[in-house]
Amino acid sequence: MKKLLIVVIVMVAVGLGAWQILGSLQSSSDTSSSEVGSSVVAPASATVNLSNTGLTKVGPEVYNKTDTVILNLSNNQIKTLPSEMGKMTKLQDLNLSQNLLEGSLIAEVRKMPLRKLDVSNNNMTGMPAEIGQLSKLETLNYSNNKITGLPNELKNLKNNLKEFNLTGNPLSAEAISKLKADLPNTTVIY
């Protein structure tokens, strides 16, 4: 009888613990954008997910959240980024894919300790030289843009950059060869 009572108590405790875990996962799922295998881990409070919300610009309601670690602005209609985003000095994962970004990223990107940057599927034509200052960057996705040239400063990323996706850009074979030579430890996808 004692063993049965102990088994029932353990089962109830396990059940309550699972219920609390499921509840916390459900309440944070609408704000969390963490991915399995991602190198960036942040509590839900440090994650801002504004993907698929019809945003056309990034305002103070975003860039004043200076404790943000993961920012997902994908699948919107953003054309430019404000320099005030440089205030986001804890940002490690920035997803700007599937927007209408043109030209180049803002130079203030250098102030962010980014580990993951995704600007794929935009209309970008260049990269700022300041991208070479992102010494913690591990994953860089510029696929499906209009990039025709690469800054020499990319070679500064040779110690940490693991993957660089340039698929769908009109880059010359010469530019890709130079990039591979500058980043020998990086998987360059083109």
C-alpha cells in the first residue's frame, strides 16, 4: 500500500511539473523565435517577434527595446532601417529576411554583438564595410539579393564565421574565389 501511495504521489508531481512546463511553453510561443540548433538562446522576454505583421518601418517601439537578444522582423515590407537600431547593443540574432530592403545595411550594425544575421530575399545591392567588425558573427545569410561586390573587411570574420550564404546574387566567380581564400574556415554557399 505504501509503494502504491508513493507511486501515485510521484505521478502527480511529474504531471504537475509537465503541466507547468507546457503552460510556460505555450505562453512564450507567440513571442519566441528560437530555433532548434540555433547558437542564440534567449529568454522569451529578450525575444521580439514581429514577423508577418505588415511593418513598413522600424520605429522606437522596436529599437528602444535595448535588452532584445533575438529580433525577428521577417516577412514584412520594411524598406530602410533607422540608425537608432544601433542602440540595440545586446542583439545577437537579427532576421530581416523577406522584406523590401534596398542598398546596404546601416553602418550601426557594427554596434550589435550579432551571431546570426539573415537579410535574405530583399533587394540589397551592397554590404557595409562595418560588417567586418561583427567579430562574433557565425551565420550570415545574404541569399537572393542583388549583391555584385563584397567588402574587403569580410576577411576580418575568418575566425568565427561558419556559414555565409550568397545564393542567388550576381557575384562573379572571381569574387567568390577571393571570398573563399579570405574565409578558409567558412562554408560559402553560392
